[in-house]
Amino acid sequence: MDINNSVALVTGANRGLGRAFAQRLLERGARKVYATARRPESVDLPGVEVLSLDITDPASVQAAAEAAPDVSLLVNNAGIQTGTDLVTGSLDAVRHEMETNMFGHLGMIREFAPALARNGGGAIVNVLSAMSWFGGKGAGAYHLTKAAAWAMTNSVRPELAEQGTLVTAVHLGLADTDMAVGWPVDKIAPSDLADTALDGVEAGSAEVLADQWSRDVKSRLPLTPEEFNAAMDRAMAALTAA
């Protein structure tokens, strides 16, 4: 997959990681970049083609696919975090996160897969999280939805390989965006995250671990649950004390 001369569509492109993806795609030579948002007027990046898109609305997703039949690279970036616990939190909030972070991404993949096949296969980037692998107080719903999105990504990859479509999962700890405001820790710059992800696509990588935090968390997965939780407790304590 060559970013230069590609036609990309980025969800949630009005700010944060999505805006950075759209900007770096333009700077790296993409022929066209569709920048999508629920409120298209909030997209302020020159040079993009703006589309209205709510990834939780099948009619909106279908309309976007019809408006962008030339897409060769889909960046599934849009997502939410409600700060909801699974046992005591609002079940409606949990469902809303799942509809956005997992089913929203899956709906985009299902709708755009035929276009990607027609356009030579192309690639899909699913922006996930190191929280695909761990949760915590106030983040149970987010962990659940990112874990589900990781499993979904791993499941659609072999299906879409048959049509020549690369599926790249991108995991990160914290990026310097509005979602991470209030965390006085090292954060990856959105433009660096976008470049790392796009480098992974060009290299044909199935998975991109974008920062040291995501690499460290992934490395602990072979541990027992007790060992994993203890290691994460130590890591979180060191992170917040730094």
C-alpha cells in the first residue's frame, strides 16, 4: 500500500488524531482525502473533501460510501469514551460506546469493503488502544469496546485478505488530544501517531504498537491475571508519580 496517490477517508477528522491523519495524508501525497465528521462544518483543514458522517447511523455510512466510491484507504478513527464502569455505570452509556467504537468501525468496514476491492484492495486502519488489553476504574466500557474492536479487527483481517485488503490495528497509550487532557504524562503527538500508523500501512504491517506504553502492555499478556494486574498497578503508579 502506497500512501502517495492514494484516496483516503478518515472518520472523526475534525480534531485530534483524525485531523492529524488527514493532514499527514495530504502532506504524504494522497491524491484525495475525505475528512468526515458528524458536524462537517467543524472540519477546518484546507485541501480535504468534507463529508457528513455518523458512524453509528447505517444510512449515514451508506451515504458516505456512495459519495466516496474511489477510496483505497479507510482510517477508522472516530470513537468515544464515556468514563463508564460496567457494573455500576449506565448500561445505555456502555451500549453507546460499543455502538461507536466497535459496531461503528465494523459497519464502515462492511460498507467500504466492496469499494476497496474494486480499487485494488487497499488498506484499513483501525485506531485501537493499549486499553484493548486492560481496564480500570472509570474505563470499563472503554476497555470492553476496544477489546471487542481488537477481536473484530483480527477477525476481519483474514476475510479481507482474500480481496487483497490490508487491515492494520494501531494501538497507543495516550495521545496529546482533548481526550487526554488532565493526564500530566508523556503523550505521543497526533502527527507522530499518524506517521507511525501510515508507515505501518506502507510496510504491510498487521499491527502497529505506536509507543512504549502500548509495547509494554502487550508484552505482559502472557502473564497470569494476577501477575498482569500487579504489573499494571505498578506501571500506573509509576506513570502518575512521574
